[in-house]
Amino acid sequence: MHFNFEILGVSPILDFFNHQQKINQRQLNFGVEYVGTPKCTLDSLIRSIEPVPPKRGWDYEKLVESIVNFWITNPETIDLWRSRLDDAGTESLLVSRVGDIKSLRYELESIFDQ
């Protein structure tokens, strides 16, 4: 399985928590995970996905590989989000999404159907 990883933006911690709770309450299980971290470093992004593989049964090494590939191929994006996170202050998180392509497509289609 190949994974897609991308940084989506910066969010206040409470908003991110509320979003996660809504997903859990609606029991939406598209095979996509949203993760947050207070730092924009490669190490913190990798740490943010550590709980995901046991929960989903995903291959941890391939998941880490997708993050490293994103980090290497998108230096301008990394710099942009690092700057935005710094500007947002300590009460914010860098929010990222990870999932396989099929699940991401299914999630996007369900959004358009609503």
C-alpha cells in the first residue's frame, strides 16, 4: 500500500480536537487519518503518526517513507507552514493528513455528495 501525506494547515488545538471528536462521533472511517503536531520538524511529523499504524493495520515503515518523501520534495511548503505555525503561537497545531489514494478519493467524493 502506498500512502499520501500532506500538510493541510495550522489550527488552534481546541478546533483540531473538536474536529477529531466529530469524526469519531459520526464513526466516519474512510481510511484517512488527520494528525496534529505543535512543531514543524520531520521528527515531530513522524511522531504524530506513531499511533496510526496499530489502529489501522498500516505498514509503519511505508508510512514514515511517505512523510520523508514529502519532506524532501517540498522544502518551500515546509518553510511556509513552519512560518505560519510560528506566527500562530503555542496554542496551535500543524495539521496533516495521511491515507492511501483510494481512501482519499472516497473521502473527497463523500464530501461532494453531502
